[in-house]
Amino acid sequence: MTKDTNSVIDALFSVGAHFGLVKSRRHPSAKPFIFGAKNNVEIFDLEKTAVAIDRAKAFLASVAASGKQSLWVSGKSEAKAAIEKAASRIGQPMVAGRWIGGTLTNWKEIQKRISKYESRLAEKQKGELAKYTKKERLLIDREISNLQELFGGIVSMKEKPGVLVVVDPKKESIAVEEARQTGVPVVAIASSDCDLSLVDYVIPANDASLASVSLILEELATAYASGKVTRPAPVA
């Protein structure tokens, strides 16, 4: 084990990334990543988690180097702020809230909704709503607010992403299934109650702790950013 690996394991341990759930909630696919149990709570083998993080980081860097976007997803209250921070730092689209069915499988329809949001927002910013009645302006403002909540995080997504980064694939099962249907690889931070076989690059770790999730997401975001830096410049 290298010094770098030891430091990663120490960092993971310090934020409680090793805590899984009670054994009765464990999905069979998580068994290979369990080191043991303490007070009936299962403990992840952080050596395997560190290896999984490195594997996911290498893949994310390759996606960025290829010029493809990454879509960061979690509606989990413990992870929303971390998802927003990580995705915003590297300028990538995100869903920090409810996943809208069809975001990947019915992308053309989703694009129409995004276009409507951008059009309404542009009208407001240019002061063009003055031509409407007060009641109509109120309704349009509500429409803009609703569209912002649903689609504001994916306005920058212009095509199918090269990877979906998820916190808790069990909670985000619809997003994961849509990714599988459309051939989008999935990187996921997943606790012991998740079906890890559904994830291409699984990171077995505590997905219910802001500190744990934040640490891992920042590692992943940094890896993606490094891949963008190494992307070859376009030929003139």
C-alpha cells in the first residue's frame, strides 16, 4: 500500500466513510466490500473503497479528456449541497433535487422545456414582460421559478453526457435506469443497501454523511477537471 493510498484511507476514515448500515439492510452485492461490523453497523473495507475511488477518478478524467460532459445527480438532503458545490466548481450540469423522468431517455422533450425556460427568462431580463397584465406577469414569474427548479441545473447540458455521477443509486434508481437504457456509464457513491451490480464504477462508502459525500465528490470533481486540462487543443 502506497503512502498516497494510506492518506486517502485516513481521510475517508476521518469523515466516517467506512460506516455502512445494519446487516439486515445489506444488499448481497455489497458483501465483498464489507470488512466487519461494530455495534451491528457494518463497516466498509476502506482499502477497497480507496481503490474504487482511484478507478472512478481515472474514468472521469478520460471522459473529460474526450470532451464529454458529466451530469452530477442527487436529491438526497445530505448530498444536495455537496453535489451543487462539486458540479459548479467544474462547470458541469447537475440535478440537485428531484430527477425528472425522461431527462436521458426523452432528451428531446426535456430540451424543449429548457428552451422555454431560457426564452421566458430572456424576456424577463430584457424587460419584455411589461406588455403583459399584472396577473399574466405573476403567472409567468411562477412559471420561470418552476422551470428553474426543474431544469436550471441542466441548462448547460447540450447532449447526452459521457457519465452520470450519483450519490445513492438506490434513491436515484430512475436516473440510474435511464443511464443504463441510454448507454451512459454510472459512477456512484453507494452504501450497503444498494445494488452495486447496477453501477459501472461503484464507490462503496457512507452515502448519508455530508462530510463523507463531500470528500469523495471533491476527489471526483478534481479528477474530471484534470482531464479537461489534458484535453488536446482543437486543430485549427
